[in-house]
Amino acid sequence: MYGKLGVYEPTRLGPTVRVRVTISPCYLTCARQPVPPQREMAHGSFPERSRAMILYPAIDLKDGQVVRLLKGDMEQATVFNNDPAVQAEAFQKAGCAWLHLVDLNGAFAGHPVNGAAVEGILAATDVPVQLGGGIRDIATIEMWLAKGIARVILGTMAVETPDFVRKAAQTFPGRVAVGLDARKGRVATRGWAKETSMMVTDLAKAFEDAGVAAIIYTDIDRDGAMQGPNISATAALAQATDIPVIASGGVSSLADLIALRDTGMVSGTILGRALYDGALDLGDALKVLA
Ligand code: AMZ
């Protein structure tokens, strides 16, 4: 399906439709996402950057529930919904074009933990879904893409094994994003429990031309804090790389969204606690950026 600007827009078919694919197992994707999403894969192209920012409502999963953490601390979790699929349906009904899912237990464990909740969301919605948390090998990527995830997010592996990310991005074009989550510019991994000395910008540059669809940059100290996003750091990152940058952490008002948009460089933003607290209405946010 092609949008207003002639750019491919990913869609998902209904959950009951299946296609038979006879090519490489890499492309054994389920019918919900039969064509790799390329909405953000044309990195380096100005049309992508000048297009409207994509809003990604976040559904963070802990013990099968929808939660928000404060600065990534599992001990400071607020449960917002016991039924992730209901939450996802509500976001879809409000008009979002994508969903952003995090398997929080998975990020700590290093393998998927909230798989049933993710599958429930896939069954209840048909917008493209990106998912991070505990995705650390090709088999897991393949499994999620086959189940209908549009794009996987690799965080820990991007720091610990960048070559793996390059290989994954080549194997699954347009379907691998990198999650760079940082405190004071330095990337943290493994559920943000492990500090590294890697600078976000250096790491982002290491993936230039690797074919990753997007970089999701989270300022950990802003995450769940409702104090506004780190606009200067996000813009500096977007300036330093041709890969589309998605902002995450701290977005709490329409003014924040407008400020991100007005950088002219940010391709999208994750919305979390502000939606759950009611500080921001998803419909209003979508209208402001339309
Ligand atoms: O909040 C946290 N403690 C947290 C979180 N939201 N820890 C990891 N994550 C997210 C990252 C990224 O989307 O923002 O998990 C993903 C990375 O997981 P992994 O397993 O690849 O490092």
C-alpha cells in the first residue's frame, strides 16, 4: 500500500489469512506482515525526514501486564492495564499507525518472556508492531517476524555484538531497528542494568550503511519522568547519522511533540507514560502532527 507521498506504508492483513512462502526461511513471515515494512528503511533519504513524525504508543510488558517504569527501574513499575490486547486495541482505535512493544522481563532475561501477551496484541490489532526486549539471536528474530511482528528492536546485541545486528539487518531488510538507551550519552544494556562506556553517537555511526531501519534513542533519565524529551541530544544524534531516529523518553505534552517535529530531523517518537497518565491524548497528538 502506498501513501500520499508514494512511499510504501506497511499494513497487516487479518490474523486468519496465511500465505504460503517458498523462498528462504528468512522470509517465512506470517500474512499479517507479508511485505517487509519500509516506512523507515530508506535512511538517508530526505523525503523520510521531511514526512510527518510517526507516533508510537508504547506497551511495556512486565509479568503479562502493561506497565510503565520510572527510568527503567523494575521496582518502580505502575500497572496500567492487566490486558495488553485491550490496551493495544484502544491505541489502534485512537488512530495510531504503529505500536511499540517492549518485553521488559525479556530484556533482563535475555530471551522472550511475555510472548503470550505479544501474541495477544498481534491477534487483536492490525497495525504494524515493533518489538524489543530479549531478542538476542536470529532464531528469535525469525520467530517474531513469522508471528507478525513488523520490526524487531535490538538493544543489547547492538552494543555487545554489532556484527550480529549488521547480519540481521541484511537478512531481514527493513525489519531490524537498533535501540540505543543511554544515561548521559552512554549506552546501557541488559534491561538498562549494565552501564557501558559506549557513546550513543559513536555506536549509531557504526551502523551507518548497515541497513537498519531506525534507531530508537531513549534518554533513560527522562523515561517515565514526564519532564520532556532530550531534544538537543536527539537532534544531535539525528544530525550525526543518516539512519532515521525515533525519540523516546520524557515526551509529556503537545509542546514536546511540536518541539521534536520542529527539529526537522526526528522521524518519530515513542509515547509512554503521558498517554497512560492522561497528560496527552493520542488522538490530539496525532492531530497536531498530521
Ligand atoms: O525499561 C527498561 N529497563 C528497559 C527497556 N525499556 N530495558 C530494556 N528496554 C528496551 C529497550 C529496547 O527497546 O528500550 O528493551 C529493548 C532492548 O532489549 P534487548 O534485550 O535487546 O537489550
